[in-house]
Amino acid sequence: MNTHRSAFGGRNFEYFSEDSVLSGRMAAAEVNGAAAHGVYAFIKHFALNDQETNRCAFLLTYCNEQAMREIYLRPFELCVKDFDYQCLGVMSSFNWIGPVYAGANPELLKDVLRSEWGFEGVVCTDYDGSYGYMISDACVRAGNDMMLGFGQSATNEFTDLDSPICVQALRQASKNILYTVANSGFYTREASGNSISPMNAMFITIDVAAVAVIAAAELIVLLRWKKKQKTAN
């Protein structure tokens, strides 16, 4: 959903258009089409990810607010607001907007996306390649709910779990993730024919597995008890 700014753009093949309204309408149609089948699509890259060169090397993008709102944010706004089904996924971008990483930018992810546009879903980073600035603690506090990749990266650690602000941010991120999944087709899709729903099938599978594990444990305990009784006699 980013913008064609040059004929040499490295991702022009996957971006919709150089026109913000056209991009937004096309993206909204695609998101609605997926959502009709219970799929939540992640609209990306939010925002100003319109250049591939140096994208992982502290690419600082500067833009005035008018141009941002009329050109670069407009496709995302249309997609979030113009829907038959709720838009539930956003992917943040690699670049920095001014001196702030887009995935840890509260003005972008909280003020604009959630407060102004009313977005209620989940925000996920672009690929977290541990480039040094994709710090999970900062991202979650700024409204970015999930990190994509590299769970063992040093930047993926939370070192301040005694902080009420950090804990509150993690709770909100968890709520956003659960809300998105609970409103996906996995839970809302109607079962075809006489078959049970996917959610009920999952719960039944879990129940059966739990009963099997408990029964096996009880059998082992009983056999060991009988063996001890036999040895004692």
C-alpha cells in the first residue's frame, strides 16, 4: 500500500499505485475480500516505506504532515475506515519517520491509527532482523503489538517487567492480539453441512487429549502401586 515515487522503486511490482486514493480503494477491496472468508490481512508497510535503498540502515524519512496525510497515510486510512468487514491487521515499516522508528512511533500507531481512525486490531512489525533499533519493549509501549521473527534476538527481550507502564502495554498488546484472533474466521466461520465448527473441533481435540493423558498417568500410577504391593508380599 505504499506509493510509487520513482520508476526505479524496488517494490513497485507489489505496490498498488502512485495514487493514494486508488491504492486505498484497491487495498480495501482486497482486505474485504479476505475478511469475507474469515482471514485478517495485514496492510503494509505503515508508513512511508517507499524506498528499498538503506531500508535496514537507519533510513530516516522526513515529510510534512500535509503530504503524509494526503499521500502516504491516505491509502491506510481508507482501508481502515472504508470496509464491509473490519480491518484487523497492520504491519509497521522498517524506516524511521524523522528521528523515530515507525514501529515504535506512538504518534503514528496510537494517535493516528487507533485514536483518529478507530483501528482495533493488531499491529505487527516488519521482519525483525535484529538490526539494533527494533526494540520490543519500545515497540509494545508505542502500540506495536507483535514482533515478526527472531525470538532469541537481544532486542526481543523485556528487561523492565517491574514497570507498571511496561506491564500495562503488554496487557493491551495481548488484548489486541486476542481480539483479532477471536474475530477471525477461525472462531466466526460457520461450519459447512452437519460438521462441527473449527473452534468446537479444537476444544474437543484438547479435551480428548487431556483425558488420554490423565488416563495414562493414572494407569502408570496404578501399575506401579501393584508392582510395589507384589514386591512387598
